[in-house]
Amino acid sequence: MVDVSAKSETARSARATGTIRMQPATLAAIVGNQLKKGDVLGVARVAAIMAAKRTGDLIPLCHPLALHDVQVELVVDEALPGVRCEVTARTVGRTGVEMEALTAVSVALLTIYDMAKAMDRGMVISDISLAEKTGGKLGSWSRG
């Protein structure tokens, strides 16, 4: 684990994104809340928040953080067809929240897969990436 005790506390945020592609009928079942496991997008949103809070337990050498905010946006995209996920995590601390945002996106998409796999095992999770981060010694960064 990296020693961050000498670093200054600053406001920090990170935004991560990802997608899950599926059959149109699977997406329609998710939107229509017709899957046996229930409200897929609602459960995925809660799973993302829980995952962000547990990142330090899941990723070796990752600092446990007190998160101040986690926002999860799940957008149905019929053009994929599938769901786009965006998570923004915020804290005030000595280390960034990139891993929390990335973990949250990953777990949200895995939750969608788990809840819909009985209907569509061919779903594809992809494009999980950090979109931007702010705060810290190096300042802001954006994918473009």
C-alpha cells in the first residue's frame, strides 16, 4: 500500500463509464420489469453504490475511503442495444476515488448480467474506463 499520510486532503472526484450489450428482447424485458429477479436497473444502482463502498476490501492495496457521494446513472440505449452506466464518486481525502468509480461501474454491469442471464447469456460487458478525475497533486484529468 502506498503511504499517503504526507499528502494534503483535497476534494476529489472520479467519473467512470461502461456498457452492457444484449439482445433487444432482453433490453425490452429489463425496461418492462419482466425478469424473474425483479427491478434490474434499481438493483444494479444499489449494487454499484455498495461496490464503491467496498472497493478497499476488493482491490488489493487499495486504500479504504470514506465516500461523500456516489451517483449512478443507468441509461437504456436501444441503439446498442443495452445499458450505459456512469458513476461519479466524490470524497475529501489524500487519495483519489478512481478505483471506487470503476468498481461501481463494473459491479453495476455484472449485476445486470446476473439478473438477465437466464434470458440472454450472450450479453457483453465492455468499455469500462475512467472518463475524468479531479483533485489531488496532479489536478484534473479527462479522457478527452
